[in-house]
Amino acid sequence: MHSKQLALAILLCTLTVASQAQQTYNWNDSTQNWQNSPQNWNNSSNSWNNSPNNWNNSPSNYNSTNGVFDNQGNRIGYETKSPEGMTNIFDNNGNRLGYVPPVQKQ
């Protein structure tokens, strides 16, 4: 894993741990919830919508609007939205780095 990817992964883990420490366990945010699981087709890079081979997710597509960049402006990945509203974050090779669950209506 490149240092930029490692830094992003550490940041995502830190944010996740910090948010979990400030609130009680929430099923809607858990990876044990099928909606958030990487085994769910909608969250998998094997799905065409999430695939790094999809031109919309390609680092070669300079018109793509879903790129994820580091502080130096280097593209380190991309994000996609599942039909359920889940935002999935992938590196440029299609490895899922993290997710943001959809906002639950209360």
C-alpha cells in the first residue's frame, strides 16, 4: 500500500473510531449490516458501477467528477453511490477503503 493510500486508510479508521467513541453502537453504521457490507454487490468493485474499469471511475478520465484526491492534488481513488444511498470509497485499483452510510430518516 502506498503511503498516500495508507494515510487515507488511517484517516478513515481514525474518523470511524472517533465517531464510534462519541456515540452508542448504531446498526445503521455497522459493517455487520448488509447494507454496509463489502459482500453486498452494490458495495463491491465487482459491480460495474463500482469497477475501476468503468470509464466514469478511471483516473484516465479527466472529466470524471467522483475522484478522491490527497492534499497535494493527486488522485488516489474514487467514490460511488449505491442504489441505497451508500457512498463507497475505492482506491484507483478498486479496493474499497471505506464508506459513508446514507442518512437515516428519523
